[in-house]
Amino acid sequence: MVGELGALLIGALGGDASGFVSVIGALSGLTLLATLAWVVLRFSDRPLHAVAWGSLAVSVLGQSLHPWYIPWSLALLALVALTRRQERWVEGFAIAFVVWNSIQTVVWHTMP
């Protein structure tokens, strides 16, 4: 989404966005790999935690975000014991996802 938005802005200004899109793609891939490495190291003694948080990282930081990825991650997170702080973050994320998906669905299905 960042790459597409940046490409639209660069294109509107008359520039070539191919370099920007390539850099954003590489940076997002590296960010995802670093996050997954951290998750595996952090939760190496709790495999279900690692899968749940890793799934959420792939859903959010991956190259594409489809609405059906997030509920699978949330279902996995519901199976693990979370701290109160983690619960609040997951609740906020779930609410933000529902709002985003609602807006995205309305926009997608009302376009001619």
C-alpha cells in the first residue's frame, strides 16, 4: 500500500516511480524477515505464540494484505495467553482492521 501510494504521488508529479517501488519492496521484505527472526527468537520456547505472532507479522508486513489473512492471525492469537498490554494492542488492531475493511469494502463495491 505504501508503494502504491508513493507511486501514485510520484506519477502525479511527473516522475518515474519504478525505483521507489523497488526500494519499498526490498525494505518491506527486509522488515518482514527481521520481524520474523525476532518473533522466532522471542518465542522459541512457545511455538504456538511464535506461529500466532508470526502469522500476524506476515499478514501485516507482507507484500499484499488481503482481508481474510487477519482473522486467521486473530484466531491464533486467541489461543495463546496474552498480557493485558498485548490484549489491548490486539483489540485495537482488530477494531482498526474492521474499520479499514469496512471502508475498503464500501469503496471497492461502489466503484463503477
